[in-house]
Amino acid sequence: DKNGTPLRDNFSYSKYDITDINASNPKSTDVLIWNNAKFTLKANEYILVSYLPDGSHYTIKEIGPVTITNPGRDPGTDLEWEELSDNPYIPDITGPGGAVAGGEGEINGTISKQGKVEIAYNNIKKYELPETGGAGADIYLMIGAFFIMTGAVLVYRKRIVARRS
């Protein structure tokens, strides 16, 4: 809440598919969310949390791909997962004017009774150049130095032979 005290209530949310944005039938309804609650979204899914108290603070953190170890009895309850060690995505977060980007994949803000808060996460794939497994540039540097020194020796010997004749 406004004073930093954890809220003592559970709030329900509904999960929708983005393709059904104007539909009145969500995929799941009245799923509970609370402090430190966890939920999963697949591609093109979103949730709608209603009736949060004015002045409530929120932090939403994207953690990337997970393996669900305990799906819980009902959606949103007792959900447990294990984060994959190598997240191939970088979250691109857009939020309302009052929302502040925190650490990687995190956004913070405050609920206002004047409007709604929309936060969009877009996971962008990280690209890395493949490793070739080669010896690197050192070997080429040594070969180049060898040829330069060989050329210098040949030029020096040519000058010596030219002076003797």
C-alpha cells in the first residue's frame, strides 16, 4: 500500500489471448494474485487485474523461460517453477508514465484511480556470433612477422651481394 505495508487481500485476474481482445470470454477467470504471486503467460496472452486499491505499489518482473515443477491445484495457486539457466531473450518493456523500469525485465509503479496501467513485455532474442573454435589471430600474427623478417633479410643480403660486386 502507500505506506509499504503488504496488502492483506487477494485480487482476481483473468487471462486472455490477444487474438480474443474484444471477446468477453477469457481463457481463465478469477484466478487469485497476491504479494509475490507468480503467473505464467505464453506468447500472445495477457492478464487483467481489476480493483487494486488506489496508491498500491507494484513490481512486475519477467524472468524468461521456465520449467514448471508444480502447476498447483488451481491456476495461480502453489505455482512453482525452475528458471532456465540461459535466457535467450532480452525483455523490451513499455509501461505507463508512472512506471519506472527497474532491473533487467522489471518494472515498478503505483496504481492510480484515474486510469488503468498497461505494461507490455516484448521478448527480443539475443544474437551472438557463433564461436569458430579457431586458434585466434596470434598464429596469423606470427606467420606475418616471419614473412616480413624473411623479406628484410633477403633485401639486406641483396644489398651486401650488390656491394661486393
